[in-house]
Amino acid sequence: MPPHPLPLPSGERGRMRGKGVFMKKPLVGILMGSESDMPIMEKAAEVLKEMGVPYEMEISSAHRLPEKTAQYAKTARKRGVEVLIAGAGMAAHLAGALASHTTLPVIGVPIKSGALNGADALYSTVQMPPGVPVATVGIDGAKNAAYLACEILSIKYPEIFKRLDDFRSKMKKSLEEKSKAIKKKRP
Ligand code: RP5
């Protein structure tokens, strides 16, 4: 049980169906700089699906689609989106560009691509100037970006808190079982 079992925010009640917390409106926006980022960013979508968190996915780019990127960030909060996840490789400015147009939390995923294997994307994403933060996960860390988004949302949504809690318990149990199996083989 959540320590503070908050009721669903008013206006949201009654929309809980099936596994999704709110089936209708996306709470998380997943953006990526190119279609080539999809194999990595898909992992964020899988985690959100598993957690029952509705999301939307878009290709946008700080450099190739700057107007679309700005427009998306400027309108996201009004549309009900609460957290943004942005994956990009090379000179990765997507997460930072989004963050410059919104005060929603932005989580950056540096993607491994190009000659520098993601080190360039990591630095470009993480080194934001004070006042415009981007919460940056590891290179190709799309799964953790989604878990972090769930953790942020869990402050407001008790259902997400519960799913995160269950996930952690299962992870712990599974690792303990694996450890026991190894000990049996090599006591
Ligand atoms: C970045 O450049 C994208 O996010 C991608 O990771 C990288 C390469 O893009 P493509 O040339 O594969 O479209 O903007």
C-alpha cells in the first residue's frame, strides 16, 4: 500500500479501466530524434505498457524538426502530458530543446550511435545550464527513463505507486532465487 493513499485526482475518477491507469489521455510523451532510435526507445514504451501508464510516441528532432519540437513541448502540459522522455544520439539536443520550452520534467536518453558511441549524446544531454534541467539516464537507458517517469507519476497516482512496488518485489524475489540456484551449483 502507498504510504499516502491519495485518491485519484478529481476529474480523473472513473477513467481507470483494465491495466491502464487512464486509458484515454497519455501521461507520458516519448520523443526520439530519428526512426533509427526506435529499437532503443521502444523499451521505454514496453515498460510503460507493463506499468499500465498511457503514453504517446513521436519522432521529433531538435535540429531537423525544431518548430515541431518547440510546439510539442509548449502544448504538452495543456494536453495532459505530465512527463517527457526524449531519446537522441550524436549531438543530442532533443531533451534540452524540449526542456527549454516547458517546465514539465524531461528525462533524456542518450542513444549510442555515431563515431563516439553515445558519449557525445550523454554529454550533450546531461550538461544542461542551471535552471533548465534534464534528468539524464545512462546511454541507451530507455527502460530506466520509463521507470523514472513512473516514479515521478507515482507521487500523484497511487495505482502507479503500487505497480512500481510490486515490480521491485518481483525483481528482488527473482534475483534471490537465482542466487540460491547458483549457490546450489557452487556451494
Ligand atoms: C540523432 O542523430 C538521432 O537521434 C539519431 O540518434 C542520430 C542519427 O540519426 P539518423 O541519421 O539515423 O536519422 O539526431
